[in-house]
Amino acid sequence: EDPSLERHFKGHRDAVTSVDFSRAKKQLVSGSMDSSLMIWSMKPQMRAYRFVGHKDAVLCVQFSPSGHLVASGSRDKTVRLWIPSIKGESTVFKAHTGTVRSVHFSSDGQSLVTASDDKTVKVWTVHRQKFLFSLSQHINWVRCARFSPDGRLIVSSSDDKTVKLWDKTSRECIHSFCEHGGFVNHVDFHPSGNCIAAGGTDSTVKLWDVRMNRLLQHYQGNSVVNSLSFHPSGNYLVTASSDSTLKILDLLEGRLLYTLHGHQGPATCVAFSRYGDLFASGGSDEQVMVWKTNFDTDHGDVVKPTKYGSSVDGTHGTGVEMDCGIHHKKTKTQDSGGTHEQQDEETSLANTLEHILGQLDVLTQTVSILEQRLTLTEDKLKECLENQQKIIQNKTN
């Protein structure tokens, strides 16, 4: 069964720039050139929230791993952290001296990496929005930056036509990949953390092994690649292109599986849900679309090529076999002897821990909001006192 359009959301008043699912798949966030974020409920008949705070286009959005916070970056040079509830409260910090094009949480939710037109990549703590360090070897706008799944590496892509791999601890550039012939719009880590994929204005998607620093696969398309996302299994990749199409690549066979038409005008962003059964896309047509993958539920099995697969649309792989964690077959492990009760207890404990961490996110963010309000109140009081003193001085003079 082919991927199918599940629902589409209308509410933005300009091009959609970024989309992301919450962990529990209950919400979807989108950012737009209309300077707003929207939180869409995946439950039918539930109202969407519009968050207004940025003074210019919102270019990137992402849910925190717990789903209790949303980060956004804007052309107004700031990053905001939002509590995705009806109040839509947020804290704001001046992150860069240029447009912020990318925000990404580390997998533990403690750090945030941002990328900007000021040619730098910056890392921050989430709970205090404290600046930690800057990575600055790019010589043009940085379009995208991502943490590796284990948080030890950072990858960034730029208009200087390079993809750079950084060591988070030493803060040094380990390697520069220079194979792209144009601006590199988007880059991300494979779920295994062993390889990266990047797409850009040269209409290609390239995959590299980050352990060997070698090119694994290369797909030549017909149009600018604006965004890409790995399926959680690591066996598929979805891309969004300026020719209005979404393409799903089978990384096992190194070929195009599907070409999906839905958007009127360029498809600007795309993201799989945490479990890979859905993916969302946004476009210059102001629409957010949610698609059902209809992939085989066993991630280890390969989707059989369909009529889309034979219509290659100018896309082809190099045929290099992937060895960076893509599983050709799911092997069934022996039962370790654990009882269902033990498994249920472990699941319950994990869920409780996740809930506590999520509540901690909200609590620390609320404290940050109160601190910012207190600072504003103090500033206003100082201003009032200064004005009073000036009035008294004028009267005595």
C-alpha cells in the first residue's frame, strides 16, 4: 500500500518553514514565514494553538525529547522556548547576530544547538538558556545543525557548500565533506549515529559514513532538496524538494521508492514521527500535510518497490552497500527469561521517569519565564525612579 495523505492543516498565512512531531504523536508543531508557530492536535476536532512572539519569520521549530517544550528560531535573531499549552508562554534569548535557521535538542533534552546566518553554530543549556560555546569555521550562512544520537558529535551544513562534523567535547572540526556542488540546505544523523545525509541546491542527496569519512550513497534529483528526515528504522529517507514533491528513498536497495505529489509549489520541510508510522510536510502553499507511511511494521523488512519505484524521476543511488547500521533483516532474539510482569514494571517505571523529566522541563521553563518577567519589572521600576529623579531635579532647578 502506498503512503497516503491522512490530513492537512490550514492556518498559516505564509509559507511553512519547519515541522516536527511531539514524542507521543499527539501534537505537531509548524513554523512559518508569517512569524508564528502553530501547534496542531492530532485528535480530530481539536483546536490549533497559534503562538505569536517572534518579530519576524520563524524558520525552525522542534519539540524537546519529552514533548513538554518547543524551541523556535527566527529571522529576528532570537530563539524562543515555549510551553506548548493554551497559554503559549515562552522565554526569549538573543541567540545570534544573524537569522537563526536551525534549532535542535540533544537526545537527553539538556542542550540546544543553533545555526545562523552569522556563520556560527552555537550550543546552549536548555534550562537556563545559558550560552556554552560557538563553532565558527564556516565561511557562509549555516543552514542546519544537528546533535548525533549519543550527543558526542554535531553536524552542520552551510552555503559554503560544506558539511562539517564537530566533536562536542573538544569543539574541533573533525572533518569537512566538500562533495556538494551548491548550498547545503539540510543535514541529519542516521539513527545509528554512524552516518549522515545532506541535501542541497545541487539537487542531490548524499550519505557519508562518519567513521570512515567516505561517501556511501548519492542520489541525483531534478530539483533543489530543501529538507530530509530518516525513518526511525534507518532504512528509509524522505526528502522535500522545490519541484513540490516528496521522495522516499530505500537506503537498503539504494533507489527511489515513491514520489508523492501534494503541495502546490515548493515542499519546504519534512519530518518523520518518532515511531515512523507518519510523516509531516510543509510547503510554500501555507499547508501542513500529514502522511501515513504504510511501511511494513517490521522495520527490518524491505518495502517492495512499486509503480513509483520504476519511475525513477532522475533519481538513482550509487549502489554502495550501507554498513552504517541499516538492518537487512530483523533477527528475533531469544527470550531472556524476563516475565511479562517485569517488563510491565520496567515500562511503567520508564513512563514515570519520562513524566517526571517532562514536568521538570515545564517547571524550569516556568521559573525562567518568571525570572524574565522579574527582570522586566525591575527594569521598569528603575526607569520610573530615574524619571521621578529627573522631574524632581527639573523642579528644583
